[in-house]
Amino acid sequence: MTAVEFENGFPTSDSAKAAQSEVALRRAVEAYRFFYPTVSLEGIFQGTRETGAKDNETALLFIARPRHVGFTLNSDTPYSGGVLDLRKSDPLVIDMPAGPLIGLVDDHHHRWITDLGLPGRDAGKGGKYLITPPGWTGEVPDGYLWAACDTWTAFCALRVLPLGGDVDTAKKLLATVQFYPLSQADAPPAYTFTDRSDQPIDCTCLAWEDNLEYWRVLHKVIDSEPAIEEMRPMLGALAEVGIEAGKPFPTDPAVADLLTRAAQQGRDEMLVSAFASQRPDRMAWPDRTWEWVGLRSENGTFERVGSLDVEAKDRWFAQAIVTSPAMFRRVEGQGSLYWLGLRDDSGAYLDGGRTYRLTVPLPVPAGLFWSVTAYDARTRSEVVADQGQAALRSLFDDLTPADAAQVDLYFGPSEPAEAAGRWVQTVPGRGWFAYFRIYGPGAPAFDGSWKPGDFTPVAR
């Protein structure tokens, strides 16, 4: 910051103006980073609605492919996403069937409300969850699993494990989840799922994240939702730069310039958190370049003793979506583990114009299955190339050669002769990163007795 000059104990006019400009930009950048999860979820809302899904009536269903733009979506499990409008429904029931379903509800600010299915209180046995709106003071009927929401709009994300690779059965199970107002529990209205597996979608905030539209989207959200107590300081910072509930969006060109610069700087700083963090606890193993995707494993709210881990929060939402304790849990046999690979064995970022080999020791300690997915660094979505796939998945691909102690996977612009089909195509001129996922992780994934190799460049 430029030094403030004083005369007789008072700041001079010119230096005060310079300081005020710097303070305004700093406040705007910090507000940008704090509310990025909010704007990211609004991107999911809008993308979901653009597919034809209607709040409380229809959910989006798909198996992610490169045609689907979404932060680090995976192709391992069918997805469903539905927007919940609690103004319209008042208390809303999510009726979960028994089976290998994994779900969560996040509020409009991307804050966790409850888990569903296997990680939820029904533990995969089925159950009725009651999601109540802000200020609701009614009684929870017997037999319901209650979760209070602080915002009028929320998001329900669901996945289903395609056991044995049976995707059709998995999608049919997912489509049996029902949503309806508590007031209509005796005769629930129909709820449907729109399958967009074969059609493109975009459920991101990429179009807004580095420009003035980011703030317009954010203003719309805070203008329509209650002021949550824990957000009051950051809502105050927003007000200082012209974004305030109950007031029109600012039209001053100087404010627009400030907010645009803040969006550009904030986006860039978020990506530094995602891809160039210096946090020591990001490293998965001391002798590998693999990193943990989530820095906080003890909860899904980024809380640590005495404070909020803002770097962990920034890092997660810059590259991923939705949050719950189950997504970060590092417990043997439960949930899944996610590792981030964005550098080769020399520490250089992965380059879409080079070919890499990834050696994976066998067996992989996965009680269910495992996968490696390649993502474009600019879109944080699956790599788009002529091959048309971005993942190698143990459920669907031949990744365990008979009697082999390891398997080599390849990533690059063209398939090496030795790849035997175990290859993902990347694009020259575009950086990429990978997520290594293990579902139902076993003890060797925790004690270091098993770990994948690093990405190693292959001379071609």
C-alpha cells in the first residue's frame, strides 16, 4: 500500500484518496473470494434450469462427459441436481429410497446443510428428510430427519454408485428419489428427472467470474436471501463497494471499473490457491507431487479450532463444487479419497502437448472402484479432445492386467503404442490436471504402503 502522508496529524488530501482507492479494491477482492461459493452455486442453479429442470419439480440427471462443463465433475457415477425453492414449498421433504445413493443439500451460499443416503442419517436404508426454510418454528413430524436451511433456495446434489458397472439400474434408482412439500405428503405431486447425458450443459460461473457480471449475480442473491449472521462483516465490505441488499446495483462507471478489476484479481488469486498453494499440509506423500484436493478432512465446513480456514475454502471452490463432511472424510472404508495431480515428477505443471505415463501399483486399495480423470486447467472441467473421454475408470475400463503388479496409464495428445487403450487424450497449448479417486479406500491408502507414481514425461 502506498504510504499515507500526514500534515499536523491529518492525512493529506491526495494520499487519503490514494489510500481509499486501495482500501476499496482490497475490500472488493476479499468480498469476491468470500462470496465465490455463492456465485458458483448460482452458476449451478442457472445451468440446471437451462436444461429444462424446474425448481421443486424436475431435477437434472446425467453421467458426466467432456460435453458437460462443471468444476471437476467425474464420469464414475451418475449425477442428479435439483434446485429447491423453500419459499414456494415451505418445509420440503426429500424421500430417499434404500440403496447405494450419496447425496447432500447445500444452501444458497454453498454451505452444507445435511448429507443423504449412505453418508446421511438414513445410512443408505432410506428415509424422509425434512428441509425447513429460514425462520420456520413448526414441529417436526415423527419419522422425519430434520435439517434447517438459512436461505430460501438450496441445492440437492445426488450420486448413485453403479455397483458392478450397471449404469442403467443405477440411474433408475436415482430417479426414484422424490421431493415434495410436507403439506402434500399424503398425496405427493410427481417429481421427474431430465436425463442430459448426451447433451451439453454448463453449470459453472466461468462466464462471470472475471468481470462485472459476477457482482450483478451476487447482488441478485444477497437481495433475495436473508442476511446470515456470520456473513455480516463481509456483507458490510460489499456495501462499502456498492453492493447492498435492498438497493439498486451501482451504475457509477468508477465503481464498475473497481468491481471489474476486483473480479479479475480475485479470480486470479483463487486459482493461485487452487494450483500454486504453499500450504505444507496439501502434500499427500513426501516423495510424490500429488496433493490433497481438500485441506480440511475433519469437516465439510472448513472450520478449524477457533477460525475459518479461508485458504482451504478458496482452494476447494476454485476447482470443485458442493461441500459436505463426507466429501473430505479420510476414514478407512468410508466415502472416497481425492488426490490432485497437476505437476510431473520434476515439479513442472502438466502440459497438454506432452505425453506422460502414470504408474499405478496393483491392487489399488479400493473397496469399490477407482479412477483417474483429466481436467482442463482453464475450465476446471473434463478435458475436451477428439477422443471424447477424459477418464480411466476401473469399473468400465481394463485397468488391471492379469497377474500384473502395476498398470501404466498414459496422457497426451496421441496414443502411445504401448498404451493398450489405457490413454486419455490431452490438447497442446492447454494445461491440465488430474484427480485420482478411490471409493471405499483401504488401509494402504492411508498408511503410505500404497501410492501412485508421479506423472512422468515420455520421450516422443
